[in-house]
Amino acid sequence: MKSFAAIALLAGGIIPNVAAHYRWTALIVNGVTTPDFQYVRPYTSYNSPVTDLQSKAFTCNTGSTPAPGIADVQAGTQLGFKLDQPITHPGVINVYLGKVPSGQTAATWDGSGKAWFKISQLSAVTDGGKSINFPALNIPSYSFKIPSDISSGKYLVRIEHIALHVAQTFGGAQVYLACGQINVTGGSGSGPSSLVAIPGVYTGNEPGILINIYYPIPTTYIQPGPAVWT
């Protein structure tokens, strides 16, 4: 984990801004990394982040188009997203599932409406203001469990890394995101009744999005979005 110390940053008079960006490019299914953009929707922004949290690009990224495939995933098993390079900015991860409406497919649905619920997150770690650590920093992939008590069927699975290195002003948070197309089998329930829309889940003023991670060092961190559904 990476720790950020306010004193060192103030002494240097700078705020780190690593130039290298990164992309979520592939699903990891049954422990196997699939080809880039076989199941992950391609997008036109290359590795540029989304900063307008109310834009349509915030759903599945700028200019996203259907991927050629839909991955079969067993409910209750692990699924993952691979990056084209490790995460280089401090920040946090959220993963959402959205059930595809009747009459559409995981390739045709645009993700609109209140259809999403959070299934995983990787937050920051604080210790009362001495330091703040970001476990997502430098990871090359992120894996999570598909809940067992959801209904079988077509879903979009959406991952976001909210980079916070220049988030001290409104619109400064940089979101690196992608959507994967999956077909869940073996589900044993109906899923949650409380759902969110994306965009719409954030305003940009949340304390975990509009935040100075350098000084004063946050004593606590509040993860953006709803609680993980279990």
C-alpha cells in the first residue's frame, strides 16, 4: 500500500500528478484472462479518465460500443477485470452490476435507468490523520465475487477506479471505468430492490470524491456510493 505524508508534500511544494494513465481492458473468467475487449466494451477515450460524473460517458466510458462477446459467469464465483498497466494514481474502486432489461441483451443495453447495485469496493485505509493508504495503487487487476443470490440472466458489470490525486477541487477526481458483458447462470435469488442510476449515483460533492488527500491528511475516508449489497 502507498502512504501519503503531508509534510513531505508541503516541503516539496507540489502535488504528485503521475502522467501514466491506465485502462480496464479484459475480464478474468474462471481464473483465465480473456482477450482485450472480447467481453469488455471498447471506448474511444483510450486511457483518458471521465471527470463529468453526470455525463453519459460515466456509464461505460466515452464512446463505448458493444463488445463482440458475452461471458458466461456462474453466480457465487470470482470474476475480475485486468488493466493494461498497474494503477498509477491513488484512489478507490467500486464495482456495480446492472440487470439488463427484458427485451434487450448485454450487448444492446445502454445502462440507463435505476438498475445498478454495488457488489464490491476497495477503499482507502486511514489511521486518524497520520497517513492515508490506497490498497488499489499499483494493482494490475481486481477480482470480486458475483453474488449467489441474484437472478440468472444478462448483466453489465461496471468497474471504476476513482483517482483522487487532484480531487481537491470540484471535477478534479478522475474516473477510470469500463463495462463488461456477462451472462450469469445458477443464480438463487432475485437481487436487491434498492437500485441506483449511473450517471446519478454521485453528484461530485461526496466527501470521498471532493477531497484533499494530502493536507490535512484525512482522519477518515467515506467510500462513495451505496453500501455493497450482500
